[in-house]
Amino acid sequence: MPTVNSVLKQLELNDKEIKVYLALIQSGPSSVQNISRVTSISRSTVYQRIENLKKAGLVIFEFGDKGQVVRAIHPDKLKEIIEKRVEESKKLSAEFDSILPELANIYQPTSTKAKILHFEGKDGIQRMIYDYEMEAKSRNLYGYTTIMLDKITGKEFNRKYHKKFYKKGYKDHFLMSDSKGSRAYFTEVKSYWLYKEGRIFVRKLPQSIFNPKVNVSIYDDKYSIALIKKGKPFGVIIQNEEIAQHQLEIFKILWNQSEEI
């Protein structure tokens, strides 16, 4: 059998609020001091509980001959509150049914959720690049590149990074747009010792069909992007095997259509 306390708790009243409310029903309009005495709850706490009961529409303040008192609303009000919540619950249930397909469509089991790391500023992009060196298990790195990366991290950093990276036996495969600005870069890459030793593979695609605005790297189960956003370097690493594999497949399609620099 339900009890008074168990039902009132379902209306989100705590033990002290229930105690204050029941005391007011039994004693009629009372001062805070009297409620405190009857319930053995401190006056400051009684004030707090009364404020919550007032917001719920269960009590009101009145002024009489002896000053301000608190009066409980007739218990019929509780029935109105319950009926209102039932209606709100029905409405919420109907609204939820309408969005459930959308939520189900974007739901991913915990095991396939992507881990996303954010990087900002020059130091942030450098830390992101170090992730290749420290974390990459595969010996092959794939991606799209722009001359912009030198502008973000500096040529000195890139050269120093390359020496550490390729000493471990890694090989870099990247695509570039065959644009006016990148042709001088092609010449520089061709003279680079890593290119001559077959550690860096660079191919190009016509600018009309391929003109990346970001630096992209694909390795292991990671897909990283670096760019300049509103004048500030910004990057992310998305760690998800399905995303990385899908991006690698797109890369290979483009690679097979590209030409040597």
C-alpha cells in the first residue's frame, strides 16, 4: 500500500519538505518559528523548504494580526499537480517518439565512438604532428598537404621532425594540388634527401579537381586535419578505425588518378 510519504516523494519533495507540508496541514497557518519548533528543523532550513513548496504551488504566505504566516494549500492541489504531470508526460512521450528515429540513426555503440583531440596555435599543431612520431604503429603515412603547414609550424621544425620520423623507417605518401604556388615546392621536394631515398612519395592532381585547403594525415586508426581558421592554427585528430579506413580508401582512389611531380 502506498503511504503519504511515498506518494509525496514521487512529486519530488524531499523528507524535510514533506515534514513541513504535513505540519502545515495539521496545524493550519503557522509562523516559520512555530513550524521550526514542531518539526525540529532549523529556521533557516524551514525557510528554504517553504520556498520550494511555494514554487510547487503547495503553500502561500499570508499576513495576519500576528504578522506573516505560512498556509498550506488544500490537498486537492496535489491532485491537480499529478494530473498536470500526467499530461506533460504524455506530451513528452509523443515528442520523444517523433525524435527517436533520428537519435537511433546517429547512435553509435561505445566501442565504435570516435575519440577527438583538439589542438590550437603553433604549439598545438606541433604536438599534433608529434603524435605521428610517438604513436604511429604503421610505417606508412598518407595524406593531402598544402604549403600552409610550413607557415604554421615553420620549416625548421618540419625538417627536424622529418629526421626523427623517417629514421624509424616511416614512409610518407601525400597528394598536392598542381597549382602555381606549389610548383616551386615540388622542385624543393625533389631535391630533398628523403625523396631521393624513396621515403617520401609525392604526387599531384590538377587544381581544377583537387585543391585542398587543409593538411590531412591518415595513419593507423587516426584521421588528422590541420588548418588556419580565422588567422589561427587549428587542428583535430579523430581516432576511429572506420573513419580512418574510409578516408584511406578515398585517398587511394585519388592517388591512383594522380601523376608524379
